[in-house]
Amino acid sequence: MNYILIYSVKAKIQKVIILFYVPFDLLIWLFLIWITKRIMRYKHKTEHKKQKNSLKDGQ
């Protein structure tokens, strides 16, 4: 009887951990993707500005 109880408690704990861990993992991934996108956009903007400046210098 005790073994079954312990097993069910362990299973419940595992379920809770999975429920908390999976969304947390997804949030981390989304955060990382968001940061990389921001960095890429920032780099693109700075490169674009450099290109504009070089065009002005060329004229």
C-alpha cells in the first residue's frame, strides 16, 4: 500500500515538474529567439545607416 502511495506522489510531482518546466523552457526559447531577432535587426539598422552614409559620401 505504501509503495503505491509513494509512486502516486512521485508521479504527481513529476507531472507538476513537467507542467512547470515545459512552459518555462518554451519561454526561455522564445526569449532567446526574441533577443537574437532584436540583435539582428539592430545590426541590420546600423549597417543600413552605414550604407546610407557611404552613399552620401559618394555623392
